[in-house]
Amino acid sequence: MLKILKYSFFDLMRSRWAYIYTAFFLLLTVSLLWLSGDIAKVVASLMNVILVLAPLIATMFGVMYYYNSREFTELLLSQPIRRRHIFFGQYLGLALSLSLSLLLGVGLPFVVYGVWGSAEVWDFMMLLVVGVFLSFIFSALSFFIALRNENRIKGFGLAILVWLFFAVIYDGLFLLALSLFSDYPLENFAIGASLFNPIDLSRVLILLKLDISALMGYTGAVIQKFLGTALGMAVSMAALSVWVLLPAWGIQHVAKHKDF
């Protein structure tokens, strides 16, 4: 598995799209730091970009990489190699390459700017952790969807639909529920609902670190009271870890029973 991971990782890191992905975040971060100079404001601005772009890029890369490497995968399957080693190696190589591109593009300008000596270093660290989690989560989801669907157009469409659901549709349904049942206490429901969307959960974690949860009103105060504690943070990290493990288990299950 490590050999397949290494091959997939370096194959993707040599891709021009990996350079473009890294360069985009590098230029964006440098520009924001140069224009603002306030690390907290730059973290808040980057949050809006990373929460949308990192899952989208991971989704597109995951689907395209699986379908483009189909012949190579079939060659590996003809060898005495366990299926889970093949697909986990490819998945981890994909997720790690995307995570490294994000870390370099966002992290290097902050390090040069002197983030380690500032009071916002933990805000910066939470931004990177959330970006890495989202890369792993949506890489696994897209890889699982592609593995389940032989048709490229159908697989790509479903993967984009999943991203669209978590990035846009889920929030619309959530706001609709809050509006329809506004006469009822929905604070606990809001906390629970955020755990079922990795993008929303990541957004809440960054906002709590930036200490601007008051912008979310009374519900934000309830979320701050729970997720702002050590227990709440542990639950949030556990929820994000589950979001990584579930599709990873799905990849193993489908690969084990799929007839190639």
C-alpha cells in the first residue's frame, strides 16, 4: 500500500493542476496579508474560500483520478495485491497531495509573515486542520462514488451533486427548518444538525476560534457554550474523523465485492 501511495502521491504532485491549486492559494493568501495585515481578518476571508473550494477540488480530483487511472488499477488488480491496499493507497495519495498543496499555499505566506509569534496562531492552525479534514473527507466521498459507478458522466454528476448538497442545499434546508419551527427551541437541533455536515461543522469551529460566534445570535451562544468547550471540541473532531472513516470504509466494502 505504501508503494502505491507513494506512486499516486508523486504522480499527482507532478500534475500541473496541483501547481495551479497551490499557486492559487499562495497568491490569494499573499494578497490578503498584503492588503489587510490583520491575521484574524485574513483567516476569516480564507475560511469562506477554503470551505467551498477545498471540498470542490477534492471532489473533482477524486473522480477524475479514479477514472483516468482505471487501466493502471486493473493492472494492479491482476497482481497478487490486496484490493484494499490498492484503493487505500490511491485514495491516501490523492488526499495527501491535495492537503500538501493546501498547506503550502496557505501556510507559507503566514509563516513568512510571522504567524508563530502572533496571538492568532491557533486560528491559523484551525484553518489548516479544517482544510486538511475537508480534503480527506471529500476525496473519500468522490472516490467512493466513482467506485460505485462505471459510467463517468453519472459518477462525476453524482459527486458534484454531493458537494452541492453539503455546500449549498443543506444550508437552505437547515434555514428553512429554523424558519418553519422558529417557535420551538431549536438550539440543540442546530448543534446536532451541524455535525451532519462537515462543511458547516468546519465553519462553526473556525468562527468559534475567531471568537465571533456572537454573529450567529442566540443559537451561536448555545453553540459556543457546547462546542467552545474542550468536550465540544473533542466531539467536533471526532465527528470530522467519522466523516473520513465512513466513506473510507465504503471504499473498502465496494472494492471487496465489486466485479472488475
